[in-house]
Amino acid sequence: MLNVFYQQIEFADKKENNDAKLSYLTAVLRAVLQHISVISIELTNEKVSGDYFDLPEYSHRLRRPSDGHPVQILDALIPLLRENVRDYLHGWFESSIKNQEPLRKSVSEWVEFRNNRPGHGVLDEKTVCQWVTKSRSLILELLEISQCIWPTVINETDLVMPVHLGGFNLATPLAYKGKAVVIRSISIKKGVSKLKGQLLCDVDAKEVVFDLPINNVYVAESVKGGSSYDLAEVNTKGGSISIFHNIPIRQTDTFEGRDTELEELFDWLTDDESKYCLVFGDGGYGKTTLVLEFLNKLLEGDYDCTLPQIISYQTAKLTKWTHNGLVHLTGVVPASDEIVRELMRLFEPRLGKEWFEVSGRALIDKAATHLTKEGFVREDILLIIDNTEVFADSRADVKELGIFFKQLGKKLGRVILTSRRREYLEANPVLIEGLTEWESVTLMRRLADEYKAKPILQAGEATLRKVAQKLMCKPLLLHSITKHISHTQNSINSTLDHFFSKKNHELLDFLYEDAWGRMNELQRRSFMTLVNVTYPIDESAIGFLCQNVGIQITELESALSETYFSTEVERNGIELVPLAKNFFLKCFSKLPQQSKEEIKLIASNVNDDIVQSIEINNAYRTDRVAEAFRTNAAKAAKNYATQGDIDAAIKWYELAIKEDPINAALHDRFAWLLLNRTTDWERAREVAQEAVRIDEDNCDAQVSLALIFLPIARHC
């Protein structure tokens, strides 16, 4: 980070006049002071106990930063940090041979100058020249005393502190694409924190917006110290209710649609007889977002109902997809026993060893006994278990997990699960699918307006609907592509090309890796064969595929229904969604060459079977029509039947049969007309019997005769 600021000083030196130099050096100095303040705030949160010092009082000042706030922040935090870090920012309070007065005093003088002259007074040439020199010296002095505290930039945006200061990642995005970020404001809306700023650049100081992590230091509740559970007072029509909870804040303050799903969750909550609720659907459709929106609405008193006294939230999610790629979450323990232990931390923030000496049903029984002693019953507890597909991979483990969840609901409390699969549990299902196209367009426009994504704001509705279709109307992808465009200002098409690139492995893994891990070898082989088949996949093609791979159709259909890899098309066919197709191609590319050749051979055989089937069907239809309607009278009968003039069609069929009395196909078509378009079943039977008598090997005639006997038998 140091080099970034030294480079900006060089840019300022190249300005043609002092007015331009002073203007830009002011922006650089402001950025340096802000960055040192942020580093000090986050370091204080790591090193100093929250019970010892009121950090939010100072971190909150950067929500609306002024040039004087860094001085106040550093004056308060440097003495605290020096108890943990020797000589932290030495020179701030101290004078030296080089600096005859403390740097703090020089910065305060600059703040006073900023308020008096540029802010409320007049700048003359002499003053400008004087403060160009002073501002440049101040920046260099600040960089010199702080050179040991600056983080290292990794992957353009990640900032890692030096090892001697803890080596932790800064939560505040102070750099982006090689440029420093100047903080304009930090806002918190519906619990979601956003940093708005500008890039420190003399050519294009464009505005940027970043989502801050939940545990950022600008939210008082995120400062270290205290229990993981909060006590909330919820006002309802029945009065004020106290609820212990550890519910995270919303994942987004731009929530669109899902009214039906929210209503289903509310209906379940008010149904005292139902113990379990399963919110399931493909990755990226917003299961977690929906549940957190619902829970936060509960805490805000938006629903009038009897609320639980304890709400315990536990997630097994290991990764999160953002516009910057795949983020691996830390501090997550994907073990089912942790669900119970997390609930018990309400009563004991630091659990004793007795809670780790038992597991499974014994742990549940122990927790149930403890809850009873505390005066709680099952109806008082609501457990939310997010991303349960992570807890088990094999089908055997999934079944065992279902039994575990069942015990939770029986003995501890009511349970809401979110999963990408249908869990083995008799639960109230809430299926999460894509938004409607209109909801998707509305969401993209709202996000584009907030994040300044001009290409989306300038696009028409038809274009945005096409984008939504390509992204399967998944809120996560819509959100991610909008933020990506806002940061790059690339066109919509180029951004889509980036997202659908086969090289974008992280996104593919996030969406499909867990489902892929649950499949058996034959199911995986089937999907890798499927992407190498060149013909459309209909019901018969699926049969050929299963026959060649050696898998039962029901087994393949089970994988399709659980994973949302495909969409249905006309004539009982399927079409793989683009991202799923790319994922299978990626998996195929990783196979050994011999396995690739085997799969290509199977796909070739499936193609041959499809071609042969098409030829047979076309020939069958052609022969059938040509044989039945050889005469002009027969063709006239067919035309009148198509037009709906049944009486005329019957007359022409009778004439055609007189002209061509031994045509079994013609008799069969006449019988078919009488059966389906009239009530003269007896005559239909007679004509069909004549068709069979003429040609016993005519399969159509035999089938027609059998169908005719069914309504006759029912009528009798």
C-alpha cells in the first residue's frame, strides 16, 4: 500500500500549477489519514478488549468522515495500541530532530487551514504555494512513521496486515485495482453495511460501492466481546416479547419478490402441529437470503404471531460467491453436533468439556434436560440450520442426518432447514426457484441504480429479460453480474461471456460441486456423456443414453430432479442449462484420455440410436399416410376431417372404401375417425374388424380395435 501513495505524490508533482497540486495533494493526505485511522480501528478491535474501551464511539465517526475525524481517532487509539504494540506510530505525539513538533500538531494545523481557507475563506497564491509544500511534507512524514503498519495487497482487494500485528485481513476495502479508496460514507440499511467512496486517481476518480462483511467495526454489535446471543424486544399486538437470538443481519437490503415464499414460512410458523420446515432449491436462488429476511422481519415485529423465546441459527456454509469470486468462510464447523452446542452457548458462552464428551442422540438428550431445567419447552425454541447439504455426502449419511434432524424436532425445538436437496425428513416444503422475469428486471435495475452500473441502467427491458433468462433468474447471479458491471463498466454481453466462460471454474464449483459429490459414478458418467451427444435429448434419447451407459432411467431422473441441471422442453425433452453444461464439460476435461475416449464412444452410439429412431419414425409416418390415402376420395376424407366437417368426411371415407376395398390402413383411419369424432362405436368396431381381417399384421388396426372395445365394454 505504501507504494500506491508514493506513486500519487509523483503524479501530484507533475501537475502544471500549484492550484492543481494542492487540490490533489489534499485528496492524497485525506486518504492517508483515513487509511491509518481504519488500520488503527481494526487493530484495536483485534488487540484491545471491547469491555475495556468504547471502540464504536470512534469507528462510527468514519460513517460520515470529515478531515478532523482521523486526528480524534488517532489521539484516542494510539495510547491503547502502544500497550500491545511497542512504539505504535511513534512520532504522532513525539517531536524529533527531523520534526521539531509532533506530527499530530502539524495535521491539526492542516485541518484548521482546510476549514478556514478552502472551506470558508479565500485562497491566495502565496497561501497555495505554502501549503503545497506543507501538504507534501505531511504526507511523507505520515508514511514514514506508519511504514511498519501497512497491509499487503493480495488479489487486488484483499489486505493482509503484517505478521507482527496479527496477520489478519482488514474488513474495510481500502484498495481496489491498484488504487487507494477514499471513504465518502459508510451506511447501514436494514443491517447491511455499504462503503461508498472514490478511487484516488487524478484521471478517473470514479465512485465505487462495496458491501462490508457482517462483522465490520462500524457496527457496534460487531466489536469483539460479549455473548454471541442478543436479547431483542419485539413489539406485537399482544405486547412486547423478549427473544434471545443469534440471527445474522440480512444478506441484502435490496430484497425483491418472494412474497409467496415468505407467506409459506409464516403459515408454517403459526402451525403449531408442524415441527419441520424445509426450504430447498438450487444454489444461487436465495434460500439463505429468504430465511434471513423472514427472521429479521420477525425481530422487527412485521408478523403478528406467537414468537419463540429462543432462536438459534447455525450455518454449515463453507463458501460464498461474490462479484470478486469464491470466498471461503472461516470459523464454520460443519458438524451436526455443533447445532446443539450452539444452542447451549446461550446459557454457557464457554461450554465445559462435558458438552464435547457426548454426541448424536446423547447430546440432544443432555441439551433437552438442560432446557427443561431452565424452564423452556420445545415450542419455545426455533432452530435454523442453513445449508444442510454440507453435513452429509453419501446417501447413507443423508439418511442418518435425517434421523438426527428428526430427534432435534422431537426433543429440542421446531426446525427450519435450508438445503440444495430434499432431505430425508417429513417436513413442510418451501421450494425456492428463480424469480419471475419481471422481478429479475426490477432487481437488476434497483441494484444498478445503487451501484452505478450504467450499462444496465441504459439497457431496455427486452435486453434485461434475456439476461435474466440466461442467468436462470437466480438472484445471486443477477446481483453478482450487476456489481461486476458496476466495478468494471464493461458491457452486458462481455460480462455474460466472462460469467459463462469455461474458465470460470469457481462459479461452476459453487453452484454444482456439492450435487456432483452426491452422485454415483454411473450418474456422473451419464451427464458427461450427455454433453457429448449432438442431437436434442427427448424421452427416447434418454432411454438410449441409459441403455448405453448401463444405468436405470429412474436413477438418472432422480439426479436430474434433485440438481436442477436441466429444463424441460417440448415433447418430453430436456435441455441442460448453460452453466451446468459448462460444469460437465469441465469435469469431462479432467478425465484421463482413456475415459474420455470411452465416453465419446458411448455418446457416438447414442447419436446413432437417435438417428436410427428418427429415420424409423419418419418412415413409419410417411408409409402410414401414403398407404391410407392413396385415392382422391381418401385424401378428400382426410381434408374434411382436418377441417372439422365430420359428416362430409364420413361420406368421402365411405366412397374411398368402395374405390379401395382391400386397403387395411384406410379402414383403420376411418375406424379411428368414428371412434374419436362420433358416438357410433358399433360401426367403428365393424370397420376396425374389417381392417384386421384384411391385414392381420397391421399393428395400427389391432390397436384401434382394442381401443374401440374399451368404451363399448364400459357402455355395456
